[in-house]
Amino acid sequence: MALDRDQVLRSAAALLTRKPTATMDEVAKAAGISRATLHRHFAGRDALVRALESLGIAECEAALDRARLDEGSASEAVRRLVREIQPAAGLLAFLYGESQLWETDRQDDGWQRLDAQIGALFQRGQQSGELRIDLTPVWLTEALYGLIASCAWATLDGRVASRDFPTMVAELLLGGALRREES
């Protein structure tokens, strides 16, 4: 019987999202395979994390495509993006906290492509006068990633309802956390 690599990665992602310190033995068990089989396909944790990174990038790129970032207002596009990315939020939260992805010069070009597309969305919103110009597109992109990861962790812990994810992430990002004095 052939190994379904995608199923193994999704099982690993589900486990590591809930338990980032899981061992390779635990990953193999979650995937329903032996540790030896897991090691034949992923030489170690680094190889597994890199494969999960590729999966996460692919899922984000698909979410960006489905969100149609060039259509409508920037705020509408942000709301669509958050809704579309929610199914991958747990995996993204794991990757966001996986320091080995960010400590070397081996960063996948996929992150740069994602950053560029999301940053262009925020820049479009700034140019149209819809979004604040005192926050850079780079910072807004990082803030979006951070909110997605935080809300994913809160959802996985049961502290936040999954149905509230899109509203909480998009509205906090778009509205800002500080109350503004009314004139």
C-alpha cells in the first residue's frame, strides 16, 4: 500500500498544531504509520517541518487566490482573506512559532510571495484612502499573521469559538485595538 504523503503531512500538522513539541514517534502514531516509515519519507524533524512549510505556503496561496484580493475594497478583501485562510490557521500558527524557519537563510521564497501579495493589498487600501498610512504594509502583514496565529491557538484551546475567528481577526486588524476619541 502506497503512503499518502499528503495525509501524513495533514496528520502531522493537526498534531503539531495542538502539541508543537510532539516527538517523531507521536507524529508517526498520529499518521497511523511506523516511525521507520515516517523516517523514510522525512529524515528528521527539520525535513518534516520543511514539508509542512511547503504545505502551509500552498494552502495560503490557494486562500489568496480564493479571496480575490484585487476585487472590491481593501477591507472587503481582508475579510475574505481571513475567511479563506481560517482552515489553514492552525498549521500557520505552528509554522509561525517554529523558529527554525526564520533563523537561517533557507527561508522559502513562498513566504516572500505571500508577503508581497498581502502587502500589496494593504498598500492598495492606503492609496485609496481606506487604510491608515502611518502603519506600513509590512507591519500590517506581520500583524495579520500574528492575529491569525493567536486566534488559531485560542480556537484550538477552546477559548474562542471557531465561527468567531474571521470577525475577531479581520475587525481587530482593520479597526485597530485603540479606541479613538470622537470629535
